Amino acid sequence: MKLKTCIVLLFAPFVVVLQAQTTKEEVMANILQAGGTYYSYPTPTQKLTPAPKGYKPFYISHYGRHGSRYMVSNRPFDYVLEKMNLAEKKNTLTTTGKETLKKLNVAYQDAYNRGGDLSKLGGRQHQAIAQRMYQNFPEVLSQPIKVDAHASYVMRCSLSMSYFCQQLRALNPKLQISMDSSKRDMWYIANDDDSIPKVESDTIMRNQLHDFRQKMYHPARLMGLLFSDKNFVEKEIDQNKMMSDLFNIAEDMQCQPELNLSFYDLFTKEELFDIWQCDNAGWCFGNGFFKSSTPRYKAHYNLLRNILDTADQIIREGRNAVTLRFGHDSVVSPLAYILHLKDCDNVPEDLDNLYKYWTNFKIIPMGGNIQLIFYKKANSQDILVKFLLNEHETSIPVKTNCAPYYHWNDVEAFYRAELEK
């Protein structure tokens, strides 16, 4: 019987990895996913695994991205509207182009001076995540415990923290919640230190990404849909930029569902899929996940250190507590990589197949988050921990006899060794 169990455990991980690969059909089935990091936070469907007998949760350590937001900059609107207004004056807009321009003006009016602002949907997302955290772990959050919350001083992060904490307080008014949003905490909340030594092959990888983008962008059909004069397009329009900026506007519309606007219908699903692949690859390069790129993710080892040190302190003090941190997608993805969460650190440099192994909308949708849930039992020094990525149980490369739970001593030793490197 023991031999049979070992064989199952040996082969099970390979089965899971194959099932977890992202497929083109999967993206096509819900093309909103092609919005990548603009994808609206999906409601989790997984039922959480009960803890081993006698173990109860006592500490939650959390890092979450802000909720859905407006584009950080309105530059895509600026370029698209400039060229389409010029085309209107020259009477070179098609019927579809004229209809699109009207919709763009409505979207731009709503987005004016709101660059990077949290949307109404973004606030609702964090209320819902807080609600589920309370429901999933009432042993922790139904008590009059301390909840220590810190956010990036960027307003959308501070507001996300506020929505989250207000929801917890509404569920349990006895919670002792403290909130802070300050540059003082940015060294771990959202470290933007660019002092990581650059590697020479970084430029080579950047050029490969440029070539990949040129291969994946095919703007001619879209230009013909919007403009009636090919000479105007060739003379006045940077076609790849026009396509890219329209895509940015289109993906952001899911962050403002109240507008009831969509620009996805301007694109074919194939085009959306191809543009998303470029965006997905760009995220891997920007974080330094490719072996031949500068390992920019190392700037976020401070966050891992803070998570470990804070957990140790709570364990030593023997109390129940919650630590909440609110920041950005540019931190959640490196943290997932550093933690070696399943399907978050396997990044091949084969750009054509990269999306099958690393998928940004699965890791860092709007509101994306990582939770470490700590468990203990009476008369035992053993602490267990499990990892949730966007509220779904996940795994790390540490041996355990009670998956998806891990012994904290083993987990901490694994990550402390990472920090020692």
C-alpha cells in the first residue's frame, strides 16, 4: 500500500502541470482574458481543503494588487483621438470609424484626469475578497484581533486597502484595524530600486521581443475597418501604435463596466490573442524572468524578508493576527516568482510558446493577491502554512506530507536559503 501511494505522489505533479498549461482555446473561450493585467478579478471557484485534524488558522499574511483602475496614462486616447479627428476632418473615416470615434469620446470624457484612479469595480473587488477571507477563516477574523494594513502611497492602492478594511470592520466591528500608506514602507511594499546589475544579454532579449511584436502585429485589416483612404493611413498613421493604443483602451473598458462600452469588436479574436502574447512576454522581460534578462525581480526580496520576519514575530508572540499589504501587479508577479508558486516561475524563452507556461491574467488580474494562511494546534510547536494565489490553493517546491499544507520550519528554511544566495 505504501509503495502504491508513493507512485501516485510521484506522477501526480506531472499530470497537474499538463492540465495547468494555458491553451489558445482557453483564452478564446473568454477573450476578456486577453486583457492580461486588465482582466477583472475572477470569482474563485475552488473549494478549500480542510486543515489536518486539530489544526486551526491563526495568522493571515496577505499581499494584494489594487483593484480595477483607469489606464495609468491617457496617452493612448491622445494618439488615437488625434489621428481619428484628423481623419474625420479629411472625411476619411469609414462608418465604423465614425461610430468608434463617438464611443472613444464618451470613454475619454469619463477617463479625463483619472489616470490610474481606482474604478468603482476596483472597490467592489476588494470588498468581495475581504468578505471571502472572513468567510473562509472565521477562526481568525471573528475574534477581536489586530489587523495591520499597509499600502503603497499611490492612491488606488490606499483606496483598495480602505475598501478591504472597511468590509472587514463591517463584518466584525471588534477588529482592531490600523491602516498606513507612506513612502516609509515602500522599501518592501513596492520597491522601485533599479540598482540590480544589468546583464549584457538583456539587450539581445529586448531585440527579440521587438521582433516578436513585429511578427504578431497585423494592423492592415483594422486600419481598413476604420479608415477609407489607404494613402492617409500610410502617410499619417503609425499603424502598430494605433493598433496597440486601441487595444489598451479596449482592455481597460472592462474596468468601467458602468460605461457599457466595448472596443473588442474592432479586433478579431486572433488579433487579440496575438497582441496579448506580446503583452505577456513583455511582463516576463520587465520582471527579469527570462534567464538572459536582468533579474529585476530581485528588487522585491525585501518583501519576502518582511513576510518571513513578520510571520516569525507573530508566531513568537503566540497571538492571532492579520497582516495586509496593498500594492501593484509589478510586485505580485515577482513575489509569486520568488515564492516559486506553481506555474509562476517556469518561464521559457521560446516566445511563441511562453503563454502556455506563464500567463499574466492568471497571476496578476486586477485585484490579484497572494495569501499565506498559518495553522497551529494545541500542545504542538508545529506550524503549518498553505498558499493561496487569487484565493486558489497552490503549491511550492518544498516536500510535505500534508499538501496543500506545508510545515513552516521547512518553508522558512527554503526561503531563507533563497535570500542567502
